[in-house]
Amino acid sequence: MKTVTVALVGAGYAAHLHGRGYAKVHGVNIRLKTIVDLDTVKAEEIAKTYGFEQISTDFNEVLNDKEIDVIDIVTPPHLHLEFALKALKAGKHVICEKPLTGYFGKEDDEKPIGQKVSKAKMYESVLKEIEEAKEIIASSNKLFMYAENYIYSPNVLKAAEIIRSKKSKLLFMKGEESIKGSSSAVAGLWEKTGGGSLIRLGSHPVSGVLWLKQVEAEARNEEISVVSVQADTGNIITSLTDYEKRHLTGKPIDVEDFANVTITFSDGTKAVVISSDHVLGGTKNYIEIYANDGVLMCNITPTDNLKSYFLDQEGIEDVYFSEMLEEKLGWNHVFIAEEILRGYTYELQDFMECVLENRQPLSGIDLAYETIKVIYAAYLSASEGRRVHF
């Protein structure tokens, strides 16, 4: 069996998620060769924990390494598309974390760009960029694999199997990803993240509902597309006193910390996506599916296969319970097999098999393209107070 040699670019939080996912891939020989990051301390930690052979601070080094088959990009968002296209041009297969891209500012933009640059300008710029990127990727003989873990979550995959079998009509879907705020120092800056809670968190349920709608379309032999987007966003935490926001970690500067998006499809059906930085109690991830012949509730996190109750934290201070939930007192939902239940293992299993078999992944450029198009249409809609039609 051919060995798939991987370089991982970025040693932040997502590197751990991908590292644990690679460890559980089966039936494929994987060689984790290089981890790239300017922060050598973080890179060394990733290398030691997951078995990468070496670290590097130079992205060009992995581009020129003839042994590397796949470049897995888990950098901050403003580098995603630039690095992905460079990797494809260098003859590498690409795994790219969400989002595909965003608006991160131009030289003549007044700052902070989230407040000073019109969302119409952002929308037009991003649309042009992703159209060009889609053409480049389509003309490449290498794979572009979009790391959207929601659609590889076991319950979403099972829902898709049921939808295919029953040929259900999905009338309405609701998805959400919410937390108590980001731990990233740059999450509050539009120029670093391309937006706030919607692009940082909401991109997952947006991709999830878009993908499930295409599963329905294929099962029923129909053509279904997005025809309009309407959204409302806000910066809620700024209305709180320092004391009132003591439990929240979000520090938005020129980005939103709440978004509510309604997507209308060409068959008249709807999907609603919510993202927020004001939800305590751990990460909240789900997709609810209301069909003409049934209901499917995909509860990604928190799950309830292990609940805990403690009156003190003695001896468990360093035991991981769940994302964004440091306190272990009282009742808690403990994350079990997180890399599997949140989709990272099946995502990387699919990607590695795609490289071996030269086939397209479940999550590729079409999903990445549609997701970013919907998100920036939502930003335009919220800023102008109107529905955006495609």
C-alpha cells in the first residue's frame, strides 16, 4: 500500500484536532513528516504528541519537499486560500481548514475594517476571489479537500443515509454553533478572521445544512440551490459592564458576536443558522432536520454518553472534560471520543482514501465555495437590512 506523506501547516488548536484524527485513520499508511509554524515551541509540542518527524518555520520547505503528498492547512484564516493555491501549484494535494477565505483588508482600507469598510465591497471582493480560486482548483490535477467536520460527524452521516433511503423532502433545518467566546487573541479583529462569530463558528452549521440539502437533491434527482440569504448580526457584549461579562471570553473589536441567518432554497424550503459568543456551559453544536416524513436531531456536542458530578476538582485539574468548560464542579457532559463524534476522524479517513483512490471527497471546493458565498451574503444582508438574492 502506498504511504501518504503529510505536512501540517499551523500548530494551534486545530492541529491537535487533526493530530488526534490522523491517529485513528485505518487502512491507510500515513507518514506525518513535517509540522510548520513560526512558533517552534508549539510545533515541537505537536511533533512530540502526534509523531511528526520534524518541524520547520518555512512553508516553502514543504512546498519543495518531493516526499510530501498532502499539505494540511490549519493556519489562521487569512492564510488559508493563499497557502492552498501555492500548495496546489507545487503539485500537492490540499486539506484546508474552514473558512476557505474572507475579506482581510486592502492597502487603502481605513481601519478597523469591520467598521470602516462596506460589506458590499467585501462581498464583491470575496465573490471575485472565490470564483477565481474555484477555476484554479478545477483545473488542477490535485485534490482540494475542505476540512468541514460537521458533515463527517457520525450522526450527520447517518442522517444523510436516511435521507437518501427515504428520499425525504427537507422542509426546514436549524443549525447552531455557539460558545462563550474565543480564546484566540485575534478573534476580535476582522482583518485576521474575516468576520466574527458567523464565519468563525457559524461556518460549520452553514456547511452542514448546505451539504444535507445537496444530499436530498441527489437522492430525489432534483436541482436545488440557494436563492436568497437574510441575516441579523450584533455586537452584544459591548452593552455589558466588565462585571457582567466576567464569564465570557469574547473580545470583539470590529466583528459581530451574534448572528442569525435565514437561507432560502430554490424549492422554497428554509434553513436557519445561529452563532453566538454568549453561550456558557461548553460548546453547542447541532443540526435539526424537519422533513416531510420525519425529524432528525443531530446533536454533535455536548453529548450525554458520560455525565459527571463533582463537588471539588482535586486530582482532575488537568483532565479534559470538554471544550470551553474549564470548571468541573456540579453536573457536566464529558466529551468522549471527541475526534470521532465531531467528525475529525471520518473527515481525515475520507481525505486519505481520496488521495489513495484519486476520488473526490464528500467535502470539497463546491461546499467551501457555497459556504463563504452564503456567509458574505449574510454580512451584506445584515449591514443593509435587506434580503440578498443570488
